[in-house]
Amino acid sequence: MLHARDDYNGRIVDLENKIPEDEPVFLLRAQDAVAPQVVEFWADQAEGRGAKPDIVNAAHSQALEMIKWQETHAMKVPDMP
């Protein structure tokens, strides 16, 4: 699994080896000020392409949890180390 950020390689791992080593992935955290909107956009796009309601609903729920988290924690704009 290849992360967009080099500092995530080796720290964010796939313990069940379900993601190929050469597959790019992108991690969004609730502290990222734009993450909830990106997850909502992803859910809408997935739904429009025929994704099943369970995954779409899970994404919308996660976006809501991110928003709730942001209400009580510090957020920041995306950055690199």
C-alpha cells in the first residue's frame, strides 16, 4: 500500500494484506478541516456510480462523526511534515 505521505508508509499498515503493496491509498483525518466535505463528496460520487447503500451510508456517517469531532477538537489545513 502506497500512501500519499511518505511518513505514513510503515505506520499505517494493512495487517491482513488485502491491499497490494503498489496500490496508492489516501488517508483523511478528522483534524483535516476539509475532510468531512471530501468524504461527503466521495459518498455522493459513489452513490451516483451505483455503490450499495450500506457503503454510502457508512461514508455519510463517518463524515458526520468527523464534523462532530471538529466541534470539540482543533482542526487545521492539510500539510506535509
